[in-house]
Amino acid sequence: MIEFNEGLEAEPEKVNTEAYGAGWIVKVKVAADVDTSHLMNDDEYNTFLEE
């Protein structure tokens, strides 16, 4: 984790109302040698939820 959203302390509801904007929680930096091919992007995750 390289950063967390301090603004959520005052407005935690933004996690639900603005998840892709002001409601972000943490920023993570992944090491270059980590295989992330098995992770889903947001479109793949939404499709998964619909199944």
C-alpha cells in the first residue's frame, strides 16, 4: 500500500456512492515480477457477479 484515502475518515459514505472517484480506499503498488493475469478488471468482475 502506497497511499490511503484520508478523506474517507470524514465522509466514509463515499466508498458506496463514489467508488471509482472520491471513494477510493487505498492505492497499491504491485512488484514488477508479480503475475496479475489471474486478476479480474471491473468489467470481468461485473460479469462474474451477473452469473
